[in-house]
Amino acid sequence: MALNAKRGVFLVLSGILILGLALAFERYPEMISELKAIIWGTAPTPQLSAFSLPRAVNSYSRYAEEAGWEPSKMRNTYAKIGSRRRIGSQLGYPKKLERFRETIAINSRVTNAIVALAHEEYGDEARTTQGDGTDLGRVREALKHFVRDWSEEGREEREKTFRPILDVLKESRPTDRQGASVLIPGAGLGRLAWEISQLGYNTTAVEISPYMNLAHRFLLSPKTTTMPNQHTIHPYSHWFSHQRTTDSLMRSITFPDVVPRLSDNLHLREGDFLSLPTPKLPVLTQSTHSTSSEFPSSAEDIDAEEHGYDYIVTLFFIDTSLNILSTLQKIHSLLRSGGTWINLGPLLWTGGAASVMELSLDEMMEAIRMSGFAVHQSSDGVRGRKTVECEYTADKNAMMKWVYQAEFWVATKTR
Ligand SMILES: C[S@@+](CC[C@H](N)C(=O)[O-])C[C@H]1O[C@@H](n2cnc3c(N)ncnc32)[C@H](O)[C@@H]1O
């Protein structure tokens, strides 16, 4: 009898535990593989889990499955609507949830193609295991970056943030641009880098996130992208809030508006810009060639690696730094003597005490000066400091706006 009672308690407790886990899994589907990895003792280190290539590949490959939980959960919740169900169906709400599911299937054509290309281009490095985990949020963000960087829909946003930067770079005569090098740390999906290369500069984009690099490669490869507006996604269907119409929520975006390719003057380096080799000779003289194992050099990069870059361009980048002084020091050391740093962006620090310092703009400008730069005054024409009101990967039809008062400055390396 006592044995049966104990067994009953055990079964009830197990049931509660399983139910709890099931609810947690339903709420956070991306937790499943991580929990499994913990249970099986194959959990990756936190650093690996955030930015490993297998995790990014895994995230893209499981997009359809994991994003598909959302319409299922919404359908379950809708089932509890009660006696006013008729209004729900007259509004077409069940159909709306079905449309949502269809948009995920369409998006997954792109995410699956990204995965296939990753396996082809990275081989064993891209092989995934059950312990790699997933990050659905980063995949959704990458889809929104396709819009911002490579669609007609993103033109207005790009225009506001790219224009001040490109105006400075257009000051040089086209013939002078060909011998000049530009480095773009944290290049994201690479549109700004591409625009700069189109001006004639020898341009190097550096990006650490495999989520970004996999998506960027999908555009750069003739195996996956051959013509303008070849691909279709529904980037906003995951955000039901602040939508004026259901058609707007579900709308499709085609991309790319232009087809980018790497070339003699456009290079992509996948890795940490803080690990780029420091130029041996800040002043142009004869030297030997320097390389790093993380970033094997191409012939075009050798000059910049030896003598420093003529320009460094940071767009929505510096505040991602966990140590802003190291970032400033690195920008300084990578520039030629007299070289130019162009910045545009907010100061949205990572938060949670993750960054060693979270500076205000006045402190930032002082730190820049102390790091060996002279910043142009606001009266200095296209190089003048200014505040640029802009958005970043926004849904322009939405009822809510997150507007940055981003700061633009041009600084010269003085010592
Ligand atoms: C806010 S996003 C901006 C991306 C791009 N500049 C744009 O405007 O779309 C910042 C980017 O910097 C990248 N990043 C952060 N730290 C980096 C580092 N140390 N080296 C290379 N990339 C980095 C991130 O992965 C992310 O893609």
C-alpha cells in the first residue's frame, strides 16, 4: 500500500515535471536542443554557442521547424476564444494564422538554400551536431537585414545612413580612389561595403557573425543568386504588433535589388576585426609583408596591411564593442598616418554590465581625441559633425517607430 502511494506521488511529480518542460519547450522552442545538449553533456561553451558556424548553420536549417511552433501556439491560444468564435472567423483570424504558416514556408526556401551553400562552401566546418543549439532570433534578424541592405524597400533607410558616409568618400577624385583602401568593421550584409567598392575604392568588409556571413555569401554566390529580385521573403510576418493591415504584416519583399559579387576591389574577411594584423609601417615606406593566420591576405590587401588603411568606416558598429577603448585603439592602429575614420551610429551599448565602459557621447568624443584623432567641426562641410535621424531594419508601414538620433563624425589620425 505504502509502496503504491510512493509510486503514485512519483508519477504525479514526474507528470508535473514533464508538463512543465513541455510548456517551456513550447514557449522557447530554441531551448530544446540546448537542454538536450546539457542533458547529454555536449553543451557548447557560451562563446561557441553564440557565434559558432555550426550553430548558425543549425539555426538556418531549423528555421522552418522552430518558427513553425509560433503559428501552432497561436492556433492553440485562439482555440480558447470561447463563445465569440464567430467574430474571430468572420475576421478571418484562422486564415491569418494559416497565411503566417505559409510565409514561414516561403522564408524557409531562402534559409534552406543558405544551409546548402554553407555545406558546399565550408565543408566539414559547417557540419552540425545535436549540441550546437539554435538561435531563431538571429535568423529573423538576418532576414530583416536582406530588406535593409538589398531591397528596394530598404532604399530610404540606406539613403539616410549611407549618404553622409559616401559624400565624404566622393570628395576624392575617381582616379585617386583606385589606390585607396577602405576597411569596414562589422559590415553586416555588406551593402555599404559594396557601394564603397562601386566608387572605386579597394574595400574590405570584416564581419564576425556567421549568421551575417552565411546570408551575405548567399547573395555573393552565383550558385544561389544570379539576378535581381530573384528571392522572396516575408520578413515582417513574425511581428503581429503595430500592424495597420494584415496584408502589410504578410507582405513579401523581393531581393536583391542589385546582384553583388566579390571582386578585385571588394573583399570579405570573416572574423574578429580586433584580430586583424596591425600594420607594420604607419608611414608609406618599403617593408616586408605581414600576415595573420585568421585572415590570410590577398595581394590587394598587402599594401593596407603593411601601411594601414586610408579610411575606416563604422556604421552602427562601435557600440557593439565590449571594450570601446580597445576598439578605438584598433581603429587608430589600422589607419595610415593621416588616415580618416568615418562613423555613423548610436550609442546603444550591450548593457547588463557586459561592456567595460558605456560612454555618453561627450565622453566618447573626449576618448576619441585622447586616442589620437582630431574630429572635424560641425561647420566642416560634408565632413562636419552632425546628428542623423534614422531607423535601422524598421518596418516602415508599422504603427511604431524606433528612431535613432545617430551621430556622424569624421576623424583624422593625428599621431
Ligand atoms: C549593429 S550591426 C551593424 C551591421 C552593419 N554595419 C549595418 O549597418 O548593417 C553590428 C555588426 O558588427 C558585427 N561585429 C561586432 N563586433 C565585431 C568584431 N569585433 N569584428 C567584426 N564584426 C563585428 C556584428 O556581428 C554585427 O553584424
